[in-house]
Amino acid sequence: MKRRIELWGMAGLIVSGCWMILALAIPLWEQPVLWNLARVTCPIMPISMAFHFAVKWYWVSVSNVIAYVLIGLMVETLRQSRNRFQAAQR
């Protein structure tokens, strides 16, 4: 389970890295589909927009890794408990 949670964190780092590279290439706020997708996959973006504060690129990566690790922890815990429940019913 620890390995899977680490993979969730790596996925968060990759997602934030891809958005940073894409943001350097094209202005995301002019593309409504990309902007909405970035807001969904990077949890600090809507928070920073709502409270009107800038976030450095490294804090975006750190917050994204933390968010994905927490999501992964919830998913893997539910998955593990589902497997235990199915094994108990047999």
C-alpha cells in the first residue's frame, strides 16, 4: 500500500510539472477548456484565485503532491477495506 501511495504522489508531481510546462508554452487563461482542467487537477489554483494571492511554482508542486497523496491514501484504504470485506463474505 505504501508503494501505491508513493505512486499517487508521483502522479501529482507529474501533473503539476506538465501544467507548468504547458503554462510556459501557451497562456492557459485564454483556453477555457484547459483552464478548467488545470483548476480540477491542481487543487491550489482555485484557492489562490478565490483569495487573490500568487503562488510560487514550487508550492504548486508541493501542494499537488500532498493532495494526490491524500487522495491516494483514501482510495487505497477504501480498496483495501473492500478486499477484506469481500474475503470475509467468502
